[in-house]
Amino acid sequence: MCHLQNLPGAISEIVASSADDGILTLTDRYGLMAAILDEFLDKEEEEAINRLLRRVVRGRIRVTDQISGDRLSRRS
């Protein structure tokens, strides 16, 4: 079985960048998928993911198929 391990701070970075620009990228979604599949997701991270998903459902964050690198070029 393949074991996925999150990078430290990855979830908080996804939540912060999504809140900042209102976009959840394809790369972000893969990071969230890995986090959700992680057996050792702590309660704070789980709550942060749930808050992020509620923002998506309410339309405050838009889901796109762009990758995170596109986010940097768009800000310039």
C-alpha cells in the first residue's frame, strides 16, 4: 500500500492562498486529496479543510483547473 505524507504546513498554505485570491487550483485539490487520505490528519487540519470546502460550496472560492504556478503569473 502506498503511504502519502503531507508536507508540514501544506494545508495551512492551501487554505491561506485560497482565501487570499479566491481560487482553489488543481494542485491545491491534489494536496487536499492527499491530506484527506492521510491516516494521521489532526483535528485542526481537518477543521481547516472543512472550512475551505464550505467556502467553495458558498461560492466564495472558485475551483479552477489551473496549476499553482499560474497563480504567480496572474498576480504580476
